[in-house]
Amino acid sequence: MKLLLTLTATLLLMTSAPAADAPYRHVVFFKFKDSATPEQVQVVEKAFIELAKKVDTVKAFEWGTNVSPEDKNDGFTHCFLVTFADKAGLDVYLPHPAHGEFVSQLKPIIDKVCVLDYVAK
């Protein structure tokens, strides 16, 4: 019985990543102002792509526009997923000068932003 408990505990430890080792996800949703032109939105899309390349702690980046048929997006049209190895990566990213430049570029045409961070499980 003791052996079975030991094996079970070992298996659980091997199959579940500790929070410190799990990827840290930074999810950003944008709702643009009605006055934002398609060209302005495209400039922001490209700028976010370039931002992800400028910060070394970014491990992965993907984005897309809402295609849900549920009509529950509350006007948010864009989702950007930035992955870091851990929270320390985000701590480098947020004050990074390239991030500050991106935010300054975004502000004139953004209506709302929603940000969710989580540790992947």
C-alpha cells in the first residue's frame, strides 16, 4: 500500500507543472474607437507584432480578431496573447521602452482595453 501511495504521488508530481515552471500568459483585448480607421488599426496590429520581437522575455506571441458567432465580445475586436516563461518576463516587458512607445501609439484610437494574466495550467 505504501508503495502504491508513493508511486501515485510521484506520478502526480511528474504530470503537474509547478506554478513557477508554468508559462505566464498576458492576454490583451482591444476595442477601438468608432473613429479609428482600418488603416490606423492595421498600424497598431503591426506595431504589436514588432513589439513582441523587441522584448527578449517574450517567448511566444499570437493574435487574431473576433470571429465568435455568440455576439458576447462587448465591442472588443482584437485579442493578443503574449507568453513569458514566468512573471519575471512580464516584469521586464511592462516598463520596457518599446512597450511605452506602443502604448503611446495606441492611446489615440483605443476605446477600451481588457488585460488578463494567468499562469498556464
